[in-house]
Amino acid sequence: MDVLMPQLGETVAEGTLSIWHKNVGERVEANELLFEISTDKVEMEVPAPAGGVMKEILVKEGETVEVGAILAILDDGTDGSVGPIAPEPAPSLENNAQHLTHSLPAASPSVASAAVSPNHDPRRRLSPVVRKLVAEHNLNPDNIDGSGLDGRIKKSDVLALLQRNAPTTTDQASGSSTSLPSVDGKKVIPFNRIRRVTAEHMVRSKSTSPHVHQGVEVDFSRVDRVRSDKGVAWRAREGFSLNYLPFVARAVCDAIVEFPHVNAHVEENSLVVYDQVNLAIAVDLNFEGLVAPVIQNASSMTAVEIARSIAGLAARARANQLTPGDHLGATYTISNNGSFGTLFTTPIINQPQVAILSTDSITKRPVVVEQDGEDHLVIRPVGIVTQAFDHRAIDGAYAAAFLRKVKEIIETKNWEAALP
Amino acid sequence: MAELTYREAVAEGIAQEMERDETVVFLGEDIAKAGGVFKATVGLYDKFGPDRVRDTPISEQAILGAAMGAAMTGLKPIAEIMFSDFLAVCWDIVANQIAKIRYMTNGQVSMPLVIRTANGGGARFGAQHSQSVENWSMMIPGLKVVAPSTPADVKGLLAAAIRDPDPVMFFEQKSLYSSKGDVPEGEHIEEIGVAKVVREGSDVTIIALAAMVPRALDAADRLYSEAGISAGVVDLRSLVPLDTKTIFEQVEKTSRLVTVEENPRLCGWGAEISSIVAEERFWDLDMPIIRITTPHIPLPSADELEDMALPSVERIFETVRQGVD
């Protein structure tokens, strides 16, 4: 039996074989992990399409081949008359009734299991094209709003969702290309896929959206007090440090309630303003690329929950375990560059969103505060919070008022109460 | 361009080819001096004379037998069967002889023959003179099946049928004879087997043939203005060869397919298209394929009943509107 490069997405034409988990001569069971592939969109583990002995490996690790290419030959005990079969990376479905109504040609085990439901909700009766799209893009139908009869998910619902999330600044990094030798005093590093995608997106974002940048100086004293009071216990309990980001994220969600137009997409000649905040957090992958996984419905979370979500997403991002679903639905993005000591950053909008916030270093500075009619020089932890906004969507006064609100919340909110 | 009726385009298409090629001859009942019972062949007798434009006895088998012999011996006959219902008495000649000759002679004998016939309902002619029977021909290997919806296509596709080296069943829809449209002047020829997207749409694709094309277009207008549904309309133009490329392109685009057939439901051409699309484009579908047809009944002659039986603009509109939800 031929083992083929599977189709991983409608627009994905080729993939790179990253790891073989079986060598020639080794036995592999059906659905046992056989190899891993990476594309510009995602890293993916692929199980064996059938049990058998690895007869020949035709595509080595690191090679990039087209979808459908023969990767290996598996001796599965048949005489070869069976046609080539691409691995179906979905678990087999046990229940026939489920199979009839809910089976999916899913591209990943996690999605397939999420898509299988024992009930007969009309929402879950997916049409062939919806099943195909859901599988190709690794979506969970539960997260798709259906606009059809009785909430049925239509093709247009999936396409709208994909379009909202389509190009991101951020996709999975794939492989290092910095280990090339120098020739004639220089080395040429070809863009890998994530660089190409990032480059394309950045150019398009800049040419699509007239960017305006504004920054406010924020006094983080109240946040700092909580961090110093509760940081040690937090670290012991949660297993990661409590930094400034969850506080900023919570403040952004609060401020959006008053200034919802920054939490929006531009679609054709309309501003689509979202009720809930799906907050993308930019995560650097050890200088190998940038991803912006999404905290779904961050607006409904406490600062604590946001902190846990950020830590979880960042860990999965660095372990290369994000799925395309983690990139879906973002309505606002925060980029945090503070750990490198930057004073401020002018970020590029994550299309089709209309604004992106940057937090930078927070350092102790002399600050003049007025108290009882007198000026006092005090030491405060201060940082600049910068926002880029799309001037097609909103104007400077609105964006500035939003920033002022973010500043006010960070500086005055009772964070002690927000944190256990 | 000249504005012609559908029936005038028939005569113009035949005349174009008879002028170009003297082996083209035309025979049928009352087609010569009388100009055809539907007045679709007026003027041909005067122009080309009794040798090339011949009235025949009232015997469909005689017409097609003579036409078949003429085609086998070097002429390019156009035979008219006045009502397509009468093809029923012709099937041995059509299905067993005309459709098979090239194959059974290993290509030594060709059959450049056009069988023109007035097809379909809406004219209160009753159950024996109103049937839409294009699907009868579609199921016989060896026949091409053409059914134009506009005067321009009548002229262009009739010319193509006459030049075709194999037998072509050419269905003229009776209810369209008086419809008008721009027709290219001078030589005009279309390609058989190419469907035409007559209206672009993004939400649903309606495939129609002959008289159902203008009805589908009217329904598409209403779907857009009254329901905000963008319906594309494909004029199939020929059933054999079937332009699956265009059908697939539209299905890939809209993911929703509706066929509108004047033939009765069972084994209508839409069933064949549904089957092909279900097999080859299943993963593009976002709703079940819907067939709108005349029901499986002898067509009534009473005005209101006949109108209820044939797919109407209202029925197409309502069916698509509900289906797309």
C-alpha cells in the first residue's frame, strides 16, 4: 500500500515531512503514529492508514513534496492490488448511528472527536461541503455559528469564519534555517513558509490599513502591588509567574465595553463589531517565527482565567502543539515586547482586525504626582502602552479615548479583589 | 444582429446551411408549401424548391426511413417530426438503426442526420401532443440531443447539428416559438455540448433547458429582489454531450444545485445530472440537490391543470427559496 501526503487544507498544496516514526522493516499498527508533517499552516501527526511493515521510505525527513505524493510503501499483507490510500488521520468511529450523521473526514483526531456528537441536533447535521471544510481547516463545528434553518451550519458560515481568520501574522514556525554555512562572507537564508506568510501578511496589512499609532504612559503601581503581594504564592500554586500581561488584557476587555469599535473587523465597506472579545496574544517562537493564538471569549474571563489561558497557549505554541483552531476568530491582538526592555513598539495590525496593542518594558521612574495641591516626586513602575489602529475604521479621538480608558483601568482598578 | 422569433430562427438556420451545402435536404409533414404547422419553415420551399424541401405523407416512419437512407448515401437530411410525441412510433428506426449505424459498420457509414421536432407543453394540446420527451432520446447511446432556448441558439445550434457527421435530435420548444431575441446576421454557428451560464449567481445554481430557461431566469430575478438570494442560471442547451465541466464549476461555486425540467419526473434528465454531481462533487454540496419537474402524469389539456403541472416561475421561486435556507 502506498502511503500518501494527505490533503491538509484547501489551499495547502505541499507539505514537509518532518519526522518518520517508523524505519524500514519496522512494524506499524493501523492508526499508530507513523509520521509528522509541517505546512505553512500547521504541524500535524499522521497515523498509519493500515497495519503492516514499512517496506520503503521514498520521502526523507526534511523533504517537501506535493499533496498526494507517495511518501512510503507499506507492506500490509495485500498483494498490492489495493489502490493507494492516503492516511485518514481520523479515528475510526465506533457507533454506526454516529457514523451516519456525524462522521467527518477529519484532518486531526482532536477535531474528529469534537465533531462527533450522540445527539441529533439539526445544527450538527453537516452538509458534505461543510464536513469537508471543517475537516480541512481543523475546525470544531461547535464553535461555528449556523445561520441556516434551525441553526444549521452553512458553507457560507464556515467561509465567513475562515475569512475572518484567514491570514494571520502568525503561523507555526517550521524548522530552523539559521544553521547554513557562510559563503563569501555572507549566507543566504531562504524564507521558510512562516516567513513568507508573515512577509505577505505584513505587506498586505500595511497596504490595506492606514496605520496610526498612539501611546499612553501608564502607572502600573496597583498591578505591581498585587504582583509583589501575591506573586510568590501564585507561582507556587499555578506553576508560572504572574506578569503584567493578564492585567493589561483584562483592562483591554473592560475598556472595549465602552469602545467596542476597536474590537472589530473591516469587511468590504463595513465595520463588523463583535460582542465578545477573542483576544489574540502574540507569542514569539524563540526568534523562529511569530504566532498569535487566540483566547476565545476573553471578555467573559477574569484576570486569573486570562493569565492561565495565556500561559497555556504560550506553552503549547512553544511546544508546537497549536492547531489551526487556535488561530480562529481573533477580534483584537496584544503584542508584548516588554521583556526585551523596549520603550515602545509600533505594531502592525493583524488583519482583518482594526487595532493592535503593544505593551513594552515597565520600569521604575521618577514621577510627579500632585497631592493636596503640592507636587511630589515619587518612584513608580511606568510603561508605555501603544496602539496601532486602522484609520479607515476609527478616528484618533476614539482610539485615544479607548487608550485613556485602558490606562485608567490599569491604574485604578481594584486588582487585589480581582486576584484570589 | 436582427431581432427574430424562435420560429423565424429555425427557417434562417436551415436556409443558412442549405445555401452553404447543396447536399442538405429537408423533409416532413406540411413543411414545404404550408411552411410548417408551427410556421417555422416558411419560405424554404420557395427558396430551395421541391427537390430539396419535400412534403411527405403522414407517416413518421416513412419520413425517418427515407431520411436515414438519404444520410447513408451522401445527403445531409433534416427530417421534421411534427410533434415530439410522435417519436414513439419511430423508435426502431431511431434507436436501433440511426443511432447504431456508425458503430455497427465500424465507421464505414456515417449518419449526418438531424431530426427536428416540436417539443413540450403549454399550448393546451393535450396528453398526446404536449410531452417534453428530450429524456427519451437522452438514454439512447449514439444520439446527440440538443434543445435551444433562444432564437440565436436555434440558428447556431441547428447549423452545428446539420454539420455534425452523426445523428442529432433537435428539440424545439413549442411554447418558445413566438419568443423573440437578437440573432447574429450572416453565418452563425454554435458548439454542441457547451452549456451557457446565462446568469451568474453565488448562492445557488439553477440548471434549466429550453422553455425552462426563461422561467428560471424570471425566478432568479425574484429570488434576488424578494429574498436576497443570488441564483445563477445555466442553460444546458444540449443533454448529449452533457457539459459536466460547466455544471461542476457552478456546483463548486455555489454548492447548491436545482434542476428545472419540463419532462416528467421519473428518469428526467435532472436525475442523471443529480446522480453525476452526487458522485463526483458530493463534497461540494451544501444542500440536497433539488429537482423541479412536471409530475409523473399524462399532461392535462385543461388550461389551469396544464399550468399547474408544468414548472412555473412561482414554483421555481418558492422551491429554491425554501431549499436554500
